[in-house]
Amino acid sequence: MDFPLEPDPNDKRAAALPSSSSSKVEWRRWAKRARSRLSISELSQPMNAHLAALLAQHTVRHVLLYSAFGHEPDPAGVRELWPAQYYLPRTEGLELRVHPLPAPLIKHPYGFLEPSPTAPQAEPGALEAVVLPGLAFDLRGYRLGYGQGFYDRFLPTVPQALWIGFIPQDLIVPALPTDPWDLPVHYLVSEQGVTACYSRTS
């Protein structure tokens, strides 16, 4: 499937979008400004409903969520909508460790909650889906993160799982700048529904 590489002129955000030659730094600035104008708490409810429907469609029973902080949409509500074993990541050095929920949580220096180092761990190979945060995603499934690279290093360790971007519709753009290590997600979940991006068989 071909995706437009330039903003759609009919898109009301088009004039405000960075150009296709803009850097990730410029895109991060744009995404943070755009996200600050959204009512994230209101968007999270329909987003979780669509996420639950996607997990049910694939009969997913082991799901890595993330601990929302700042102005991120919160995927925690999916736990009430779809019965599964849920997990949260914990940062250790430059890597992510996987912990099943429930688990004791502590505050990371950046401000979000993560499992305690003493909490039981799980092998990444147990995961059937990974729900990813991001500042923005594009229609091809590429993610704009915060620049720390945790998920860039983690995703290759879970090739068996569905990779799902959890993102408001206003932060889904035609194309983001990418680096060789960037990997596209399989699905995007927004308040408007589910968008299929990348298939392992394509």
C-alpha cells in the first residue's frame, strides 16, 4: 500500500505540520504543542475501547502496556475491557524489563510509575502484544519517541508480538523522518478506530 509522503492539503493541520525534510527535534516540538491542545482524558476512553476490540480480534492474552505520564493517553482502562495478563516495563540501564501486573510501583526519575526492581519479572517471549506510547506516529507505522531509544532496542526482542501504537488521531501524520533502526508498528489505535500499518508478511 502506498502512503502520501507530503501532508494532505485537505488536512486542517497541514499548514502547521513540519515539512518532510524537518528533523525529529522539530517534529517533537510540533507534537508536544499539538498534544497539549487535546483533551487526553476524554480521548483515552474510546481509544481503550478500540484497543480492547483489537486484542479480542487477535485473542491476545499477554499484553505489555505502558505507564502514562505527562499528557500521554492512558491505556490502563483496557484492563477493565478485555481479560488478559497485563504487564508493565521497567527501565534498567538502557533496556526494558517486563513485569506482570499487579506489581508494586515506584516513581522513575522522569516522573512516571514503573514496577519495583524487586517485583517478579517475565520473559519478553511471553508477550503477544506491545502497546507503545509516542509523541506521534505516521501512516506507515513509524513512531516518534522521546529520543531515549528504549523501545527501539526492545522491539527486536519481541518479534512474535503485535506492536500497537496508542495515539490520538491528530498525532497521526503522513510521514515522519526515520533512522535505520526505526521499526514500524503493525497497528495504530486512536479514538477513531484501528488502522493497519505494517504486516510481517508484506
